[in-house]
Amino acid sequence: MVTRRPLFRFIASFAVCLAAGYADLTLFLPSLPRWFAGLHKPSFTPSAVQIYFGIILVSVLLGAAMYLLWNLAGTNKDAKLGLTLLLFGLVLNVLWFYVFFQIQSIFIALIVIGILVAVSAAVLFEALRSAVLAVLFLLPCFAVVVAATCITFLIFLMNSGVPILKIP
């Protein structure tokens, strides 16, 4: 008998990750013409279009990894921890977009994305121990987080006049 659970997990995994991506886009797009356009950025900063499609691609890749980890989480403690960390990483990802683009605090965003790098590395480690196929989906996401961390750090250095915390 075919169970509906794998189908539910498949749909839910992509829905959760795409919802986080949608939240990222919602936080990112309004700040483009205003605040983000006025910042000094390194030359290798992706364009708005590249960031837009990158968010969608990362969301899909995370959805696939989440599905693979979730399928093993019932019987494998490493997969369960990896799944939990992946969900925490999604929250941190949305938090980074909120802090960077809405609160416009580059310094605090740098702290958040630093934590996200550590959590993403832990997810990779747990996936290596439990769902190796998930690593194929997680590695590009990890590379994007590391690149975003470097860009955030350089934006912080290049915009010394931006307040650490903008108070309305």
C-alpha cells in the first residue's frame, strides 16, 4: 500500500522553503531603489535579478534537502538533528533579510549571517552522516551563504557611516 506521508513531506518541504524564500523576496525587493542602491558594494555583488533568482533556486534546493532529511528523521537521529538545524537556518535566513534590508543594520546582519554559516555547516555535517544525497543540494546553498557573508562583511567595511542600529 502506498502511503501519503512521502507526498505530504514532499509538498510540505517545498512549501516551507519556498515560503521562506517568498519572505526573503518580500523583505528584499522594497529596499532596492531606496537603501540598498545607495550603499557602496563590492564589484562582485550580484545584481538584483541574480539575487531574485538565487533566492528561488536556493529555496528549491533547500526544499529537496529538507525532504530527504525528513524522510530519514523518523529513524535516524542525525537526520532529525539535520532537519531541525535546517529549519532553524531558514529562520535565520529570513531574519538576516529582515535585519539587513528592513532594519538596515549591516553590523547586526553580519552577526546573524555568521550564525547562519555555522548552522549551515552543521546541517551539512549531519547530512553527511545521514542523508548523503541531501549534501548535493546543500553544498550550493552553503556556498551562497558564505558568499553572502563575505559581501555583507565588505559592505559593512565600505559603508562606515551607516549606523550600527537605525532608530526611527
